[in-house]
Amino acid sequence: MASSGSYNSPCAACKLLRRKCMPGCIFAPYFPPEEPQKFVNVHKIFGASNVTKLLNELLPHQREDAMNSLAYEAEARIRDPVYGCVGAITFLQRQVQRLQKELDTANADLIRFACNDIPPALPQAPGTSSFQPLTPRNRLPEFNGRNIGNEGGEFYQVPGALPYSFPWNDASSGDINDGGGEGGM
């Protein structure tokens, strides 16, 4: 094919369609001659006339993103004719979910290892709220059922003695939990 003096070779679209690549070719910026397979895939899936119509309807600043999207979708459809890029997206979403679960598990392990003497769950005392945050201060020997200072509102104030003992306390077996077995470890 002959090309004009200012162009070395026609764009991939004009080359495939066997037409002269004019200086104002709408395909030239998006389908360079170095990437012929890109237009081959787009043409096979969407058709050259549909791509031309789409390019003419879009604003110039939107065209590059649209052509990149079409090229990606076309390549995905060639690889997976049933699901196309939806299959790839679904695969990636599942991978993100799996990795998020792994991250959550790792974070839980870090917390557990950092507080290795805190049991996984403490029994619920009747009539108390279900939220009783454990902090490193709660593990101090001074904390044996007494109220602790609430400096800055960071720590939970324990209302009197607890109906159960913490496993890290050095309390003898004759504590509150011996009567009836409720709330014991």
C-alpha cells in the first residue's frame, strides 16, 4: 500500500481493512501499526463500523479510554468467549475477598499473640453489657475487680467485683466462681 509522505506506515486498522490511512484517520491514535493484534481483536468482536460509530459519538477526551476498554474487552472475549472480562473481574473479586479473609485472620493472630494471656472469649455476666473492651491495663495485677481510673475516658470502669475471675489473676480456687459454676472458665 502506498502511504502519504508524512506517514511511514498505515495504522493497524487501515492495514487490516486494506484502505489508505488518511492524515485524519480516526483509528490512527488508538491502533498504532506496532500493535496490529489490538485492532484485530476489536474488529473481530465489535466490528470496524461499530467502533467507528462509537468513536464519532464520543468526545475527543473520552476516546482513548473507550478504545482501551474495547481492546481489553475484546481480548478477554477472545480468551473466554462466555464470560469475557466479567470472568476476569469475578476472579479478581474472589481473590480480593480471599486475601481480605487472610488479612483478617493474620490481624486476629497478631492481636492474639500480642495478648497471649487473654482468653478468646470471656463468659457474659448476667445483667452486664456485652461490650467490655480488654486493654493491656486490664491485665495488671492491681486489677482484681476494683474500679480503675478512667483517664481520658479510654478504659472501662468495672462496677464492683466481677462474677468471674480472669485466668491471669493469681486468685485461689475459693473465689466467686466456685458457687454454682456460672460464668466460670
